Amino acid sequence: MAARRATIAATRPRRRDARRRATRDAATRASDDARRARCPCCGLENAKTRHLSLCAPDALRGDAFAARERDILRASVIRRHGERSRAHEIMAWRFGWARGARGATTRADEVARRVGRGDAESVARTIRREVEATPMGLACAMEDVEALEILHEDEEMTCVNKRAGMASTPEARVVDSSAASLVVARWRRQLVDAHDGALASNVVLGASLVPYVAHRLDLETSGALAVCKNAKAAARAQGAFERREVEKTYLALCRCDEFDVSGGGASSGTIDLALAKRDAGARFFVETSSADGKPASTEWTIVARNRRHALVRCRPKTGRTHQIRVHLAAIGLPIVGDAAYGCLDADVVDRHALHAWTLRFPAKDFAGVPRIVAPVPDDFRRACERVGVDFDFDAVGGERTYV
């Protein structure tokens, strides 16, 4: 049957809307009950994870913050300022390598007292600055680096097939297993290999080894992620994304109980619904909003389905947070495993079933970068098999109609 196209208006059936509101209200109540941490270093109330990762990484990671991480911080500070600098003295007392120190000094005011100059606020700023300046990827396990699936690599860019559950960008500044940190560790290993192993494996090679992530994928989303090697390449890539010149294709396994093609619903179309981010205690969610939302547009096509589930190919024209997840839920196609937007289905897959399948950068900016295809992971394939949605992912991995 030929695909019928439709543009989805900003309306939702009452029953589905009520169910989604109930799910969201429950999540909001749970989030409100969870208290954000107070920074043990500078005393900031309701400190977010990023702040803690810079100001109190040892407190954030607890017992997992090992001597290896202190050694990395120490080497970075010495490289930048030397051992007789004020910054080194502050960091030495803060993280416990100062002569006479009995472990780390958690509070910035106590560090200020120890060094005998400056106040707690200036000391905390120094700590955050030095932690942020520490090169990434130094503590990544080599088995994790070697497990990275490289889709494309050249002098300006590395594209990987990000695993579900792996963050796109660093969550902790010193020790981190995000895709970006693993890519930097790969670059560092390549540099060591280029010198025939003459460099020590833990040497601080400089803050120039910084990942410029051109775009992001949600934590549970798998698929193609591009990391640029320098600021100029990142600026071109980000500009291409902002101008909507990058062609992105996603695959989503969805519930379709409330979406009936035979009853008049379309099997493909364009969703044009503005999206707004809302705070919900320690978390946030995204909802459709014509009042204060930002424009968002997603093309979608059902490529395989049965009575209860459908495999949907999506091409987002904009890059809003949670865009595909919210847009599909709004038209009655919530993504399997996406509890935040109304479809848990934990017995099918233990994450939301969304995969960033392909990326194509404009030739005028990246002439040597081919069309990038990220193989569909096993858990996504098994989820499709489990619900009886049949689709040959490998047969359409190239320049075929569905892609």
C-alpha cells in the first residue's frame, strides 16, 4: 500500500493525554522527593552533577576516587603551573598529596586556612579551574577503548557507534567512560604508538587532546556519534547541524495500539510541534507547547509493523532535546522502553528503543566524509524479534529506499 503522508497538528487524544500526564506527575513527585546534593567543598546548595564533578570529584565518586585520579590531577597542575605555584599548593591540600596532609581536605575554607592566603571562594574557583583543565581520557580502561566501534576516522573527525547506556559527553571530569573520553583515550594511544611507545602510558600530553562533540545522543540512545578533533572542524560540523544540512536517520521501535493505519491514520508524515523543556525537581522533561516552545520538525515513516508494534524511520529536521521521543509519543507511537513518555515495556528491552542509524555531512564542509551507517545493536534486533516486527536491517544498510 502506498504510503499516505500527513502533517500532524498540535493535538492529542484526551485518553492518551491523561495517561501521559499521570505518568509525568508520578515522575515529578519522585524527582521532588530526591534532594540535590550540597557541595562539600564550596557549600553550594542544590549543586548539579557538573558542578560537583569539578569542585568535589572525590566526593561525587566516593570510594571509587582512587590514587590514580589524584596522580592525574597532580601531573596536570605541575605541567600547567609547576610545583611551587599557588595552584599546586591549593590542589595538593585539597586532594591530599601535600607534605603532612592526612588525606584530602574537603572544604575550601579549610584549604584556604592551610595555604594561608586567599578566601574560600577564590580557592574553590581555583580548584574548579584546575580540575576542568585536566586532560580527558587518561584513566580510561584500554579494553573499553579497544571495544569502541569506529565507523569513520580522518584527520578532523572520529565517528563511533555509541552503545546504549554510555553518555555522549563526560559526566565526571577526571575519570570518565563517556564516548567522548574514550575517543580521546584512543587518540592518546595513537599518539603513544606513533612514538613507538616511548611515552609513558600515563603521561599528560596536554589539554589539546580535547573532544569537540558536534552533537549529542541521549544516554539510552545508541548509534552514530561524531567527535571532532579540533575547534575549526567542530565549528563547521555544528554550523551544518544548525543550518539543518546534516541528514540524520533514526530507527525507533514503537507501540502502535492507538495508531491505526487502516482506520485512516497515515503511514508516514511530518510532525511539526514546538517543544519546551520543563524542570521537574532534579530532572526535566520535554513537552509540546505552542506558547513558549521552540520549533521542531520530524519526518517519519513506518517501515514494518504488526498489530501492536511498529518500526519507524525518523529524520529529524531540527535537533531539540528528546525531539523524536516526544514527537512520536504525541501522535500515538511512543517508543518501546521509554518510561518518561508513556511506554515502559521493560519485558521487551531495558532502554528506550531508539538508534541513530545514519549520518551524512554536507560535502561542501566535509568532502572526505562518507555517509556513515551505524550497525543496529543486538538488543534492538532482539526487541524487534520479541514483538514480532520483521525487518532486514543489514539488507538496507546501504543506499536503499528506507535509508
